[in-house]
Amino acid sequence: MTTYQRIYSAVRRIPRGRVATYGQIAELAGLEGHARQVGYALHNLPSGSGVPWHRVVNARGEISARRGSDWGELQRRLLEAEKVKFDAKGRIDLTRFRWSV
């Protein structure tokens, strides 16, 4: 299994209505300390893959939006559709919504 496949497999495990951090996914994929690699893998995710990429957020519970793109807004809408709540600063309460493996 390739590195990206291990990352995608870990992301597929995140249940609806929960989020995981890039670091958490890296650890689950056997890549502890390589959270950035998770970001690269999700950026290169093939269209129509079915991987719930929108459930991965940064360690502060924020969406890491790409510059010049609407992906951050889409990610927020997808999470809100799953009943994930954001505070006034656009953060998710990780103590409440973070997925526990």
C-alpha cells in the first residue's frame, strides 16, 4: 500500500459528524510527525474518490483553506451538513467533535 493509500484509508475511517487533525491522520497512517504529507495527499485526491477529505482540519480545529479557492467554504458547508459546529472565530471544538479512534 502506498503512502497516499494509507492516508486515504485512515481518512475513510472518520465517522460522519466527526473530524480528525492532519497530525492524527498521519499517526494513523504510520507517518507520525508528517501532518504536512496528509495535506499533500488530500490536495492530490482523485475526483470522485469517496474519501471524506472535508473531515480533516488543522490542530486548532480550523479549516486550512487553499489560497484563491472556495474549498474552505465547501468544507465548512459539508461539515455543517454533518452537524459539526463552528464558533464565532471559525473553529471547531475538538474536545466535542474530534474523532476518538
